[in-house]
Amino acid sequence: MAKTKNLQQMDAQQAAASMTALAAPTPQRVLVAVRVRPPTVERKSPQKYAANLGYDPTANCITYNPSTVTIQWPASTPTSPSRGNTPAPGGGPKTEPKKFNFDSVLGYEEGQAALYAKIVDPLIRKCLEGYNGCVFCYGQTASGKTYTMEGPSRAPGTEPSSDAKSPDTGIILRVASQIVTHISDAAKTNPELEYFVKASYLEIYQEQLTDLLVEREEQGELRIRQDPNSTNGRDLYISGITEKSVNTLQDYTRLMHTGSRHRTVGETNMNEVSSRSHAVLTITIEERRKPEAGMSTEEAEMLAKHGKKRSKIHLIDLAGSERANATGATGDRLKEGSAINQSLSCLGNVINALTTSTKHVPYRDSKLTYLLSDSLGGNSLTLMITCVTPTIINFDESLSTLRFAERVKKVRNVAKVNVDATMMRIMTLEAEIRDLRAALARCTCGANAAYTRAGGGGTSTSTGTGSDVSHGHDAWTMAHTHGVNAQTATDKVPWWQHLCFCCFPTTNSGARAKKTAKVGPAPVTERSAPMTPADGDQETVLKSVKGKLTFS
């Protein structure tokens, strides 16, 4: 029994130490992956456009392997219409290959499942341990960002499939499936834990925040606010946003269907269904420990408030960068494209500031960068999926995208598990104290009488025959006589003097336990008269009590 108890105490201490270690910040740079889409030309009239160019726009300009991307303008192809239909000069700027290294490069021959398993699944696993996470897709319009995040486009009014194992299923539903599976498995292996999962869905359209889970006419004012408990000024939330509880895959698919129905899209020469806004799906996961039996109401409330892990996952589909002459945008589409490019330009400025050690980082220059401030250079594990098209007609945009991705690789975050380490340590120690008190209450060997004097509950004093009788003048009573809280008197007694060495043997107490078993507990001499304030101050009282503790 004693060995088991010691092991339990060691486990509690190790758990507290482990929790403290988890809460320590973990520096890690932003991970960057590149996805190359199939070589197609995304224009209404590719033949007419090709005739104007004077070369085949579907020619390939990108080669890659699992960790590098090389982009090169073919030497036999004119550099641009302004040069005429003549080959680029040998060794000219566009004929020189430009090579980029990334954490992962995935070609169009690798499907959605392979992409998720390689780069997204490991990040979500860490999020389920209590880290914040962010996955966002970046690239020019029609490069495959929305397909990567949501899966294939659907006919209007059609709900997305809840089959997370379908080959075309996007990142969002696969993340949802991983969360649902994790919680289901945890309920079997750790029944003392409970989970609460909520999701919100918003878009940023021309610097305006819109809640995608409510109708347009029911929109309230959304504002990005700083969490009052933030320690770095970058823990943010959206005031006024709708949060839905999501517990099944069907909950997620309904939420995605509602959000995509309200999202702003439009048609351009580059894309028949072009996203004209940034879409941000945020999933918040809280892991709480259920109140233990015997826990007071106050302790249960404290546990609910502080004894939890909380992670936040951003899944972001950015609007694509675009050039007006390529998209053929006019009127509202031109204004939308200008706003998109301005927002992405602000994102580029933030990346530049973070990678050049600039003191001021312009997070607040746009709604997008302000919302991403905790994911870029903050408390988050962040993954950027860079989508590029390999066709020569998109050479300039693809090169610009790869250069941006190379800069993002230099951004460093400081992620930590979102848990109140101090409070968890307190809760662990309080649980240990409850266990010790319960064990001492079960002690009947008699040697515990000294602890009873120091700890309260009435004193057992020896009659000299081995039986104990109750005595009212113990340290608890005397502390109150002096006007001092009884717990203070108890706390001043070293913890090792609280232990009963018969019931809780230590490595050095084997002989002591044997001797106690043979001769019985040492008798405690009763005072001839009750102790009064005249006998001395609290320290004197405690010394008197300690003096009655006899160890062989």
C-alpha cells in the first residue's frame, strides 16, 4: 500500500512537471509547402490569347522534386510580346533557372490524401495537444487554393459530401474528421476528459468582416478584439461572430455549406468561379478535466476555469493575387482585385518586417494581417501551402509567388501549449494533499496522534495503556486561542512531520517501522493543564507540539 501511494505521489509530481514543460514556448519557423497544379490554361479564349502571344501558353516552365522547385523560361520561347516573336537572348534573365528549397513540394500527381498526410496531419496532431495552428493557402487566382482547402466546386445549392476519405476531399473536412476521431478515441482511453469544440466562419471582403454563418440582412458589426488575458497583445478574437458547436462530420459539412453559400465569388477570364474574398474558418477546441469525486464546489469551478487546454485552428483560403490585364477585370471586379492585391501587399510588408528584424511590424495595416498576427511571429504552429501553376503564361505570377514563399520560410513563431501551468500545478498539489489527508484519516496505528495534534480534528492523547482519548487542546485549538487561522499553524509544521511512518514507510524508515510494530507507538504524555495564551506565542506552541513527535 505504501509503495503504491508513493508511486501515485511521484506520478502526480511528474505530471505537474510535464505540464510545466509543455507550457514552455517552442521556437519554430513557419513551414512552407508548394503545390503544383496540373498544366492548364485558365482563360475563356486560350486560342485567341495564344495567337496574340505568339507562343504556346501551355508550355511548362516549372520542374520539381520533393523539396525543390525550379522555374525557368524556355530558351526557345519569346520572353514577351514586347520583344517580338524572337527567342530570348542566351543567358538572359528569364532563361536562367531559379531554384527554391521548401519543406515539401507536391506535384499534381499527388492527391488530396497524400498532401494531408504529409504536411497537415502532423500539425493538427500538435493542435490536439493544445497548440494553436494555422494553415493557409497562398497563390495567384486559379492556382488551386480553394480546391486544396475545400475540395472540388459544387453545383449551387449542393451540400458538400461528409465522406472524409473521398479522394477529392479538401483540408477542412479532413481536419474535421481528425478532430472527431481524436475525441472519440480519447473518450475511451481517458474518460476523465471532456471536449468542447466550436467553429466560426468569416470572410474579409474589401476590408470588411462578414459572418458567413448568418444571412446578409442579419449581419452585426464584427470587430477584431484583443483577448483581455493576452500576455503578448496578439491573442485575438472576433466580437459578434457566430460560433457553432461542431461534434460530427455532418455538423462541419452543414457549416461549410452555409459559409460557401454566403461567400463572395465572381467570374474572371482566369477563373469562372473566383473567390473575391479571404475566407477564415476558425475551430476552437477546449479539453477539460471532469471534476473529481470529493472535490469542493470552489475547486470544481476553479478547475473548469483554469484547468483546461485550449487550442485554436485557423484554416484560411486567401483570395488570389491577380493582374487586371490577365483577368480582364472591369468595374466591381477591378475594385475587388485592387482590394485583394492591397491586402496581400500588406501581408508581404508584414513578412518583410518579420524577416528583417524591423522593430515595428505593420499588423494593423489590414484586417487580414491583424487577424493573422498571432499566426505570423506569434503563438502558433503555421503552415503555408503555396499554390502555383506550371504553365509559361503564368511565369511572372508563379515566380513572384515562389519568392514570397521563400521569405515566409524565415518567419519564426514561438508556440506553446495553451494551458495555465501555474493553476495546473496548484490543482495537482491539491489533489495530492487530498490523497494524503484521506490516507492519514485511515491510519489507526496510534503514531498518527502527533499529526492529529498538529493538523486538527481533536487530539488523541495516550492513557498509558495504548488506547487514545480525545483531547481538545491541540495546535488547532491553540492557534484559534491566539487569534491565528488554524491552517497557518498546520502549514508551519514541515510536511515530513505530518507523515505516519508506520503506514507510509520511506527508504530510511524500515527499521523504524519494525520497531514500532514490536513495541507499539510511543506514549504521548498528557499536559497537566490546558495550554493557554500565557504559555507563549504560536511558535512556542508549535515547538511544544513538535517536541511530542518521537522518532527512533
